[in-house]
Amino acid sequence: MPKIFITTLTTIYHEPSFGTAIKLKPTSAIIIIGYVTNKCKSFWINLGCESTGNIAFYLNPRLDRGYVVRNSFIKGRWGREENCSSTQFNFQRQTYFHIIIFCGPKEFQISIDGEHFCSFNYRIPLELITHFDFDGDIEDVRSRVTELCIYPDPKIIKHYRNIQLTDEKPLLDDLNVPANIKICPNFIPGATIFIKGRLKLLPNLFSVNLQQSQLIYPPPDIALHFNPRFCYENRPPCVVINTFIDGSWGHEERNVNKLPWCPGRDFLLTFRCEDDGFLIWLDDKLISEFQHRMDPSIIDTLHITGDYIIHQISMAFYD
């Protein structure tokens, strides 16, 4: 019978029944398949550091509560718990699960049953992770470590929900954030995107990217990164606009004037591509202009993240 420890965060951790030695680096991927028993309340997967007892990554699906906890255990203490995700909770009793933990440049990317689920920033360097453990109400567990050149790899992982934006009709359904939306056809001067939505109460930030590709790794080029920050690193509220090209962020353009958003109220964001740059409106007010730093025709994806609730997205082309 494994020992049970109850931490100050009320997280229950069972001492693993065994460990598998692993050596990880960026592009490594751990593939785990197992069976959830009919009485399962939860189980957990740990990526640990043998010499220190630290846990670099703790993944804990809780079937009795319907969410998945992610955390780390460093120097005898649990870190900040994360439990939000981009997709619904899919674990079910008496079924098999398929988990992939992909090691990106700065964070783990996790997919569950062939669909990207969440990310988790590294809190311990990858090279310090020495073993993989699991425990809980699961059986017939098999695992292996491999390498992936891209993530999500369409051969084994589905992309985000397969949503396409065209100028034929607006998108009204399945617009959970984060949203990764294919733009058809590609962006050209005259293309305009309308996003109706609402800020969550007490927002930290949200971002809208017009980018090339739906991949997470390698990081896609971003022709326009629009990022209102309301409560971020104890800095004054501002709007950050930038590009991400060949793996590097460009020079930030910041607007530190009072942000005209009201949490909890609906608003319309409009992004229009002109010959020389982007024009951005909030409702009927022009709030930003941003000159092109790359050819906008590379844009084929709209990516939205953060404290934002989307009601509708539409697109039109103007001369």
C-alpha cells in the first residue's frame, strides 16, 4: 500500500509505486496509454528529479471533480496550481486514455486523447528531470519516450477544434478561448475581421494573433500580435502590439493611455488590413495603427487567448 501525503494545498499525493528513468530535451515527447478503472476518483503522473525529490511536473486528472490539476513540488512545497484548459474534461471510467507530454522550448504541451489540452511553463530545467512515475486508479499503463518535429503532430494529435473563418457566414459556435481558427482565403489588403465579445471580470490580459500556421511548435510567425494588458507584472495598463518573426519578438509598440475597455461589457474589435499596415478599432473608435513588418498574405490563422469571451467572429473583404 503506497503512503499518502496531504500537502498544505490539500493536494493528495501517493508515493509512486515505481519509477522509469528518462532523459528529456526540447522536442522530447512522453506518450502514456492506460486504462481508467470503474472506481477511479483520480490518478497522477509525475516528472521528478531523483536527487532533490522535486517534481517538475505533476499532472492529476480528478474524475470526481471534473478537472485536471497541474503543479510542481519544489523544495518541499507545492507551487501555484493550474486547472484551466482549452478543451473539455474527457476522462471517463472504464476507458483507455492517451496522453502526450511534449517538451517545447519553454513549456510542456499536453494532449489528451489526440487533442491539445493545455500548456505548463517549466519551473525546473528539463535536464534535471530523471524519472517518470504514475499512481492512482489506473491499469495496463504503457509509456515510451520519442521525439516530435512538430506539435501538434497531425499524425497523432488533432489540431485545435477544426474551425474555419470565411467571408460567407459568421462563426457563432464552439468559440471557446483559446481559439485557433483557420482563415480562408489568406489575408490580403482589404481583409477585415470583426470580433464581438466581452472581457471577463477582473481581467489580466488577452491577445489576438494574426499568424502563419496553427502549430504550437515550431512557434509560428505572427504578423500582428495585439495584446491589451490590464493587470500584468505590476505595470500600468497598456496595449502592446508586436510581431514574432523567425523565433524572435520584434520591437514593442505600447499605448499606455487609459484603456477604453469595461470588464463585463460587450464590445466589437475590428482588424483591417491595408496596403501599408493594420488599422484596429474598438467599437467605432480607431485605437491603433501598425505598419506591416512582413507580408500579410502569410496570415492563415486567427489565434485568441486570455480573459476574453467570444460571441461572434466574421470576416469581409473591402476594396
